[in-house]
Amino acid sequence: MENQLEDQWSKLADKGSVEATIAALKNNNIDTHFVASGAEAKNKVLELVPQGSEVMVSSSMTLQSVGLLAEIDESGKYVSIRKKVFSLDKNTQGKEMKLLRSVPDFAIGSVHAVTEQGQVLIASASGSQLPAYAYGANHVIWVVGTQKIVKDIDAGIKRIYEHSLPLETERVKKAYGWPSSSVNKILIFAKEALPLKGRTTLIFVNEVLGF
């Protein structure tokens, strides 16, 4: 049963599902692109982000696998909000850390599910990336493998708990020695408000990326 679930949530979406989801996202005022590979996705993101911009890039397996984490944080071409945040003392500069994360020029990350009706689901343990996605960032860019396309919100929630959470738990065990991860907050991004059209972009990749 577990292997069947793994296959269900890891299978790339078919052409019809991808096309329907892209149309729904655009109808929900989310700019959407489709590329064939992670390398193309990286190039597309860098086309959209002017050098010198303040960028908050999330700790995403997707972004790590396509090289965007290193590009944003280490190339020197961008103002890395992550590096600024990590340089602060969480005990005495907590408010500054929250502000930096919440209102960058660009917030770049991934998501856990996208419905065929054009809704985007992001789960988080801390919620640190959610304010920027929901409103605070001037621009939001998500890079998403098409295996994350699901039928509806219910299926998206199932994907988070049945697929993403177990894999994230294994990751944090290895990376940090933590006993488990947890889903404490879920953002359902149903639509971008019309006055903010052009703020949010989703790039679908025809590869299995992240979880």
C-alpha cells in the first residue's frame, strides 16, 4: 500500500492535466510557465529576477536540486535575505528576522500540491515562508514538478500528509537529528487578487522535483 501511494504522488501529470491546471492558474491571476527540465526552470527564474534584487529563497529540495539555492545565496549577484537572516541573533533580533523574511522583493520557493482548479497548497512546520507568499513579497516565484498536480484540495491535503510529510521527516532526521517533522500550518493560495496580477508566477517542470 505504501509503495502504491508513493507511485501515486510521484507520477508526473499527463498532458491534459497539466494544460487544465495551467489554464486554471492563469484564470486565478497566477502567471504560469511550463518547462522541460530543472535547468530550464533555473534559467527562467533568473530571467525574472533582476540582479541586485533582494531575494528570500526557501530551503526547498526542489530549489536545491536545480541549483537556485546556491545561485541566489552564493553568486553575489543578488542580495540574499537568507544570509542576512542567518547572520542575526534569534534571541535579540527576532523581529528583524521576521521582517526580512516577510517583505522581500522576491520570494522564491516550491509548493506541495497544485489542484486542477488552480489552487496552490504550501505546508510548513514554522510558517516562516508563508507571510511573504500570501502578501508580503513584491514578487513570488514557485518552481514545481508536475507530479504535484492533484485533482482537488482534498487530494492536496492527502498528498501533504501521505507523501510530503514522511519524506520531510526522513530529511530532518538525517540533516538535523530531529525525531520528526510536522505540518503545523497550511496556506491555500486560491487566487491572486486582480490588482496584484503579475505578482505571482508558477513554473511547472516536467521532472519529478522535490516532494
